[in-house]
Amino acid sequence: MKNKKAIAASILRYIARYTLLIFGVLIFVFALMSGAEGFGGGIKGIIKNSPNALPWLILLILVVIAWKWELVGGILITLLGILALGFFGIFTANFSIGTLIICLIPVILGSFLILSWYLSRGKE
């Protein structure tokens, strides 16, 4: 029984870590580049547009934290996703399904990290 829990914990951990890393990097680069042309393009435009990418930089920092401390990182990533739902106005008319999916990915994967920690805590 313990072996099955350890395998499940390991699978959840790797799915969450690598999916969050890929998701975070892709969204960060998109947020960094997407508005740069409005500021004149090039490096100057990217630098001026960099505040738009700060929330995704925070996600990447939390992924690094989750790599070291699974429970703390999982809780913080889940909270970030929930706060993003509120920030982007889940109950407003402008809220879209795409925004919902982008906000739910950290919630789900953060929950995977918490569950992975729970399943693996008995083996230590």
C-alpha cells in the first residue's frame, strides 16, 4: 500500500512541477512580448512592457519554492490561482472561459503538489 502511495505521489509531483514550469515560462514570455510593440518594439518596448509579466514571474518563483518545499509551494501556487480568479473578475461580464482555464491551472496543479506531499509524508 505504501509503495502505491509513493508512486502516486511521485507522479503527481512530476506532473505538477513540469507542467507549472512549462506553463509559467510560456505565459511569462507571452506577457512580456505581447504588449511590447505598443511601446515601440524591440528591447525598449519589452522593458517598458515588463510590468505586465510580473504576476507570471511570481508564479515562476513559486514553482522554484515548490521544487524545494512542496507543501508551502503548493499552498502558495493554489492561492495565487484563486487570487487570479478574483483579480480577473470571475463574476463580471468580461470574464472569459480562456481566463478561467488559465487561472484554474495553478489551482489544480498546486492541489497536486499538496496531495503529493500528503501521500509522501508517511514514508519519511
